[in-house]
Amino acid sequence: MRLTALPGDWIPVPESNDTLKIPKGHCWVESDNPVPGAESSEMISLGIVRGRATHRVWPLNKFGKIERSTTVGRALHHR
């Protein structure tokens, strides 16, 4: 799973024309599995997240250390 949005970010809802604002204390995660329906995506509590992203490896032109205030992924708006 990869974390793609943090509290305050807006994310397009899969298979919908809607967008969703991630509420305080939550995040949006998506599966690395390309098969639709297999662990696809969901909002979860930040309280169950263990670990922290420190580096970005894709896309290659953005390879490197992730600054703590940076959000990555499909988020439409950032804080």
C-alpha cells in the first residue's frame, strides 16, 4: 500500500466523478496491485499507520529525499 493523500488534501474518488477531502486524523492509501478490486484504495486512520516515507523513487525525475512537508500522490490540492 502507498499513502497518497494527507488530511486537508482533496482526492478523486475511484470510479466516480466526486472528490473527497481527507479529514483530520485520516489519510488515503492505494494498493500497488494493478488488478481492480484487489486492495484498491481507501481512507484509513493515521493512528494505524506505522512508518514514514523518506525517499521518492518514482517518477525518476523526482527521485530523492522527501521533505517532511511534501505531499505525494494523486492529491489535487495541498495545504
